[in-house]
Amino acid sequence: METTIRYQPIGIIRTPFENIGGMPIQPHGAATTEGVIELEPDLLPGLKDIEGFSHLILIYHLHKVKGHKLYVVPFMDDKPHGIFATRAPVRPNPIGMSIVKLKSVEGNLVRFVGADMLDGTPLIDIKPFFNQFDNRPDAVSGWLDEKKNQEILKIKSDNRFDTNKNPGINRCK
Amino acid sequence: METTIRYQPIGIIRTPFENIGGMPIQPHGAATTEGVIELEPDLLPGLKDIEGFSHLILIYHLHKVKGHKLYVVPFMDDKPHGIFATRAPVRPNPIGMSIVKLKSVEGNLVRFVGADMLDGTPLIDIKPFFNQFDNRPDAVSGWLDEKKNQEILKIKSDNRFDTNKNPGINRCK
């Protein structure tokens, strides 16, 4: 198998959430919650023309997660599913993805709406959301399709994935 | 700034593409191109219930990219843009994301359609595409909105991001 993959954070995400409990579980549940990306100043030129996009894909490190689980009962169901059939944070590689709404760019500060991550989250990448590439309106969403959309928007995180209290398996070498 | 983030590949992606030249630039341009995920056997339980999803989000390491650029002329335009306003591979952290169509799961082999990555690509994460969360049909896509969709589907990769021939900046410590 390949050797370890190493990334350096490109910045830090500031949000109102210091703890996992009570955090929205997806940007749709955080429709008015603002976050700010503090981009590393040397990467500032990389933001050129980003203001033309309404939505950004943020890829970030779930820095508070320790270890992983292969079966989880996600927030939106009461049955266990394989970790790769959920968006639960206790993944073999704790990497998060959120599609957020761009609000403004001021120097190296990128303000957005839809913050569903912890304050201090290390950011790995920003990708523009491309209308032509990233929508799949005909997608079938397995167990989640049985849930009502209105219910999903109301759900907040609890502490079930707090790996300080409930540690997972550690694959790190 | 945070210390280095370390991930272990969860598997390898097999595709027909041994070289960057001629590769489709997005899953939409690879509508009939099949790929296979060879998942690490110890992670097999994590696939439970994944067959219920029509689309998967693959997050992977762009293992052939060496160094990055802050301004790039992407395949779909003739003007330079900031790297974070494009999907070009020469990113500060060379991480790729593709939304692919799930075909079948046979043990630890996950077959999909929409392969737009190199053969041997280390896979970092598989997330289910959630219809309710991941579509943004009203998104505005900056410079890309000016391009015609038909043109985009025909574009193939050339060697402009081959960092063996044209090295980028290296931030790795």
C-alpha cells in the first residue's frame, strides 16, 4: 500500500461552534450560520476570481476526531450503516466536505454562510462549485431517501461521535 | 499554523488512464469510463448499505502532482484564474474530488462509471452523495458560466499540469 499522504493546512475556519454538541450536521441545517476562512497569506493570489462563484466546496480536516468506526448509527437514522454509506465524522481518514455559500472576500478572509464545522478547523482545499459538474438532481440516496427533508434540517449533532468519550480504531502509523 | 495532516489511503483506484494527456477532465466527460476501487480489505465493513446510493463522492490524492501554482490557465478557459477558482490539479494540497456513478459492489471492489483520475490513484475517502444536501441547482459558476456545456464535455486533459515537465512551488515541510 502507498505511504502516508501529508497535507499542510491552507488556513483555518472560524465558526461559532466550540463543541460538537448542538452543531448543525450539514450546511443546509446552518443556513444562516456564518463562518470565516483565514487563508494563509502566502496563498492569497489563489483566490483571484473566486468572487464570481456563489458556492464553494470546502475540504477540511476533522481535527477533533481520534480514531474511526466502520459501523455507525448516523444522526439521521436509528439503524447502523457502514461508515462509507454515511457522512459521520469518525471516518478512517477524518476529512470533511461542505458546500457553503460565498458571502465576501476581504484580503485573505473569505466569509461564507453554512458553517457546520468546529471553530479552528484546519482547511485543506477550496474548490469552486461548478453548476455544470457538481449537481446530480436524479441521485438516489439509499437509506436517507426514506427520511423526511424537514426532519433532517432540524437535527443537530449530539456527542455520539465525540471520540474523547468514545474512542474509535486508530489506523495511523 | 497547525502541524502536518496525515492520511493513510483507504484503497487504490484503477482506471484506464496511465498518463494525464487525453484523460477526461471531469466525470461528466467520462460518462462511460469505468473505474474500480480496490478497498483495503480491513475496511470492508464500512461499505455496508452503500449499494443504496446511485452516486458516490470520491476524495483522492493526486499522487503525480509535484508542487503547486497559484495562478493557472484551466482547460476550460484561456485566461489565468486563482487556483482556488479552478479545479486544476496543481493545488497547494493536491486533493481531487469526483462525483461518480456507482455500478456494483463485489467484496472489496467498488465498480463505478465516471472515472476521471489516473490509474493507481490513492483513495482517501468515499462519501455517499446525498440528494438532499449536495445539489445546488441555483449555483452561479463565475468564469465557467460563460462557457458552453457542450464544449466542456469534449475537453480532454493535456500536459499543462504535468509537474514533471513543469514543476510547481512546493510547500511541503
